[in-house]
Amino acid sequence: MSFYSKYFWGGMAQFQEMMRQQLESSMHTELEKLLDTSTGAERDVSKKDFEGFNNLFHRFLQVKGPSVEWIKIQRPPEDSIQPYDKIAARGLPDNVANSLNKLVVVKLNGGLGTSMGCKGPKSLISVRNENTFLDLTVQQIEHLNKTYNTDVPLVLMNSFNTDEDTKKILQKYTHHRVKIHTFNQSRYPRINKESLLPVASNLNMNGQNTDGWYPPGHGDIYASFYNSGLLDQLIAQGKEYIFVSNIDNLGATVDLHILHHLVSQPNGKRCEFVMEVTDKTRADVKGGTLIQYEGKLRLLEIAQVPKAHVDEFKSVSKFKIFNTNNLWISLAAIKRLQEQKAMDLEIIVNPKTLDGGQNVIQLETAVGAAIKCFDNALGINVPRSRFLPVKTTSDLLLVMSNLYSLEAGSLTMSPKREFPTTPHVKLGSSFTKVQEYLTRFESIPDMLELDHLTVSGDVTFGKNVSLKGTVIIIANHGDRIDIPAGSMLENKIVSGNLRILDH
């Protein structure tokens, strides 16, 4: 490199560093102004949150390119992802209660039900026999505590969006045999895409200012859990592991075999982090996967993949498994990594457009990305039944149907279904909102022999309808299709206009 080139690139680097420092200084000034708009407890909590945000913002400004070099990606070693059957084959000890008393169940409860047309926390949507996600979770843990005479607590990680409504509803579980704790994830300021400064004008959560804040993804669990004091409290009670999952994943129940595997490891080889993965299907191509990177097991998310390699990432043949976000993590290890400030999670930059048209960015992290920070981390390839998320009304139709039976808060596939796979269901935009979806079914159809269902347009279902094989129902614009009560549709396409009128 010539003297002039060195001088030029050296000057550029200096200029970039100066710009970074200026942006950080401006951000610091703006955050101080925001803190000055409040006093007391709210100010103290926000100050703690801003420490985490500043750290994330500093790292965001340092990032010079993709967080992974594609050429360095390797397949995980054989023994780093164990088949579930191998874990389960070891059997269970006589005293399961000893293991359970070391466990805490944590549910990620920060999300709203807006994508399904509901107000308030998603966990309060009814999913089966008038039971909400939260009801089913409490029933599952209560059943464990009663069966084994144990004390497994439930911890909810709420966000500022869900905390108040969730706390109101918790009163109804006072007499259940489950201790319930909550803590709040952080509240971070959304930043203007152009100026890289906060859009909020004060710490309040009302009026236009509401849009100025966001919960920074579930990767925030480590810092928030630690800062809340609850982590230390649970360690003092003899708890060793948390089982973390999304509250809308109805397959994420406590698995005694995985728990036994964790607590029975010799001390020097203690596994600090287990990620449950499952085989990828074409429906899961965007799910994060496990890779070996620079000698460590690591989660690779689609957002980190260079554009040129996205199709390769989505390939079911190269990346065969994906992350279910069911995680088992050592409490002592979280405490150690937090105190050492060694939790280094990749930043997800999430662009948003606010209602007024303003472009902002949210800096987020994912809970599973921490796998690379823990010792003796392990993937366990679990059955698909442990991944049953309800993200849409199409998913809701499946879990409300006779494909599943409900016992002690847990859903299991009906033994009457001949194939273990769930049908592919795609309901159109007329079914997006839960309230509208419910009005379109007089009763949920029999779906035991269904493979594929597509419904589009203004369609309603009468009582006791049975769907088998592949069923496609399309009402064109202006048309309406009423499937009569008692109908049996097998490998049928229904289109046009079909209306049964009472007379």
C-alpha cells in the first residue's frame, strides 16, 4: 500500500471514529434529557434500562459488516446435537422430585395479540375450551407440583405492553399450587433512522410518545432477570436451571428426560445451555439454525445471512434443523456471565415505520444467540410435537380441533390420527382476527383425516363439518360460501357461490 493510500484510509478510519464518538455523545445527551423528564422509581428503572441500551448502541455503531463470515461456517460436530431418543433412553430416576425442585419455568410474555386482532397480552387469548395460553401454562405446572409434590415456580417475563394486564389476571391463580413471579424486560427508545437519536420527547407512555419505546427482544432476558433481583432470589432457594419458552408455544411443556440429563451431569462437565431444535420442513425455512463457528456452537439467524447465501440458508438439505426457542439454561451461569459482562449477543436491527410515517430502527437481541457464551452447550433434536406455536388463526384452528386432546394443560396429538404430522392450514384475510374467525365456525370441523386446507374469501362453516384429504374453498370477491352443517368434504375444491338460506 502506498504512502498516500495509507494516509487516505488512516484518515477515513479517524473520521469514522470521530463520527461514532459524536453520535454516542449526542445519544448520551438526549438520554439524559429524557431522564430529567421524570423522578423517583420510574427514573431509576429507566436509568438502568438506558445502561443496557447504551451498550447496545455502542456495539451497533462498531459493527462494520455481517456478523458472520460465510466461509467460516461449519456443520456442528456430531455429538453437539443429540437425538432426543438417546436422552430419553436413559430413563428417569426414582426421585424425579429432586430434579424438579431445581427447576424454574420461565415464559416469554412480552407480546401483544395485535397480529390476531386482539387487544392486550397475547397470553390472555382463549385457545382451547375457554382456556388462555396462561391458563394452560399454570395447569401444566400445577399438575407437576401435585403429581410429584414439588415446588416448581412460574416466572413471566412481561414487557411494559403486557405487565399491567397480566398482573390483574394473576389474582385468579392465588389458590393454585404454583408460585408465580414476574419481572419486566427493559424499555428502550426507538431511534430515528436518519439522525440516530431517540424519537421520544419524555419518559411518559402516553399520546404520541407511546410510539417512542419498544421492548428490545427476548435476548434482554439475561440482563432484566439479573437486574430484577429475582435471579439471586431463586438461586438462594436452591434452583439451578430455568426452562425458557415462548408462551404461545403450546408444545413447550417441562420434559423430565431433558431435565434429568441436565442435573445428572458431573460438575466439571455441567451443560449450561440446552437448545431444543427440531427437523426443518419447508414451512420453517426462516427459522434460526445451529452452526459451528470459531470452535463454538452458535445460533445463525436469517437476518445475519449475507443476501447471496439466503437460499442456501433456507435449504432443508444443508441446514436440517431449526431453533424451537425452548431453552434450558443454568442460573449460576447467567449470574456469572452478567457479572463478567461477557454476554455478547448479535444485534438485530429491526426497521419500523411509525403511524405518522417516520422511519425508526429498533436494536434487539435474541435469547438463543447466547448459546456461544455458555460452557458445554448442547442441542437436542426433539420431536416436532414440542414446537406447536400459535401465531395465526390458522394455527388456532389446529389446536382447537379434534386433532389434539387436552389433559392437565398439555395438548397431545389424537391417537386416532394415522399420521404424526399436522395438516397444512391456510385461512384467508377474512379469518385474521380472532373474533371474526370465531363467527365463521358454528363448530370446529373434524380434521382427523385432513392433509391440507386453504380457505379464501367470505366462507362460513356449519356445525359438524368433516374435512379430509386436501380441501380448497375459494369464494371470489362478492361471492359467499356457506358450508352446510353435517357436510363431509374429501379432496374437494369448492368455488363460486354457495349459500344455504333458512325458509
